[in-house]
Amino acid sequence: MAASDRRQAILDAAQSLFMERGWEIVTIADVLEVADISKGGFYHHFTAKDDLLTGIVTRMTDHALVAAEAARKETSGNALARLNAFIGGSLRWNTENPDSLRVFAEILARPGNDVLFQRIFEATSATVQPILTGMLAEGVEDGTSDLADPGLTAEVIVGLAQGRRVILANAIESALAGDTDAAAADFDTRMVAEGAICDRLLGLPRGSVALSSPLEYRRMSVGFGNRDSDTAHDHEK
């Protein structure tokens, strides 16, 4: 097996086990057994169980970014229109994968996991920030936005995501208790506020950056509550 394939097999096994049994219960030995990988093969790619979670979340981020970039490329118009398409594509990917998002959000929101959360945040930020910087620079070039430093602005915007940790955990708790409306409202309140901050940073009218999407947040919340997403979709129609 090629090294890249072996790494993916380990991550696939770990993700499946974490979702099925829970983070605390699963051991590295369990992952090796399911992946049919030797201990040496494992330690060639990872040094500890925490590395698995970082790798899985980073991979999930990469998948969301692929979906987001595809949506952006399919959109015509100015830099703001393409930025909003990018945001929408990422959100749709998360909506379509609520089970994985829920499991890892629950792990990262637990007390004592601050260091793990910071590691994962830094890893995902390293991927997201350069992409956002490029999109903000496009906005400056076409006159859509007015900002002094696209890179620094992207850093500030990405940093807002750190505060979503508690919001996400609360939304999951509400959804599992059957209150998907409260879960969706938690998301929307937060993202409306973040959107307003982004508008100010970019020198745009309020409501320009489309971070708020109540319908998608509701679908995501239904997924968090272990209900069929199609049911939510039909309900919203």
C-alpha cells in the first residue's frame, strides 16, 4: 500500500470508530485492527491518538473547501458574489455531513480539550486563511471592498471561528434534546453578528457578506439531532 493510501486508510478507520464508539473508548490498537495496518505503519504517519483527530478534521476542512471552491468557480459577478458563493458551498457541505461534524464538535467542546482544539484550529486556519486572503485581494482589485491589508483582515475573520466552539456545542445539545429551532437560532445569531463584523472590516453595507443561512442551519441542526435530513428538507419546502 502506498504511503498516502495507508494514511487515508488509518484516518478512515479512526473516523468510523470515533463516530461509532466515541473518542474516549477507541484506542490506537482498535484503529490498527480495523485499518489492517501495522504499528510501524501507524507511527510513520502519526505519533498519538490526538493526531488522528487533527488529521480527520483537517481532511474534512479540505473537502468543504473543495465544495466551496467549486461553487465559487461556477459563480459570475464581482468578488463579493464569488465570496458568498464560496461561503454557501462550504455551508452546504457541512449541512450534508452533520454526523461527522457533530461527533468532532462534541469532542472538541469538552472541558480539558483546549490544547487539542487549538491544534486543530491552527491546522485548519493554515489551510483556510491563504484562500480567504486571495479572495479579499480580488475584492480590493475590483473595487468591491475597501481594506488596507487582505492578509491581516483574513486573519481576523478566521479568528472569529474560535468563538464558535461553545455555540456549536450548545446547538448540538439543543438538537439532541429535540429543540432544533433553538439550535438553528444559536447558529444564526452568531453568524449574523460575524457577518456584520465582516461587512465593517471590508467596508461594505450591512448584510453584504452572507454568513447567515437559517434554512441551512436548521437542516444542520436536524442532522445533529439524528433525524433524517431529507425530512427536514421536505418540511422546509
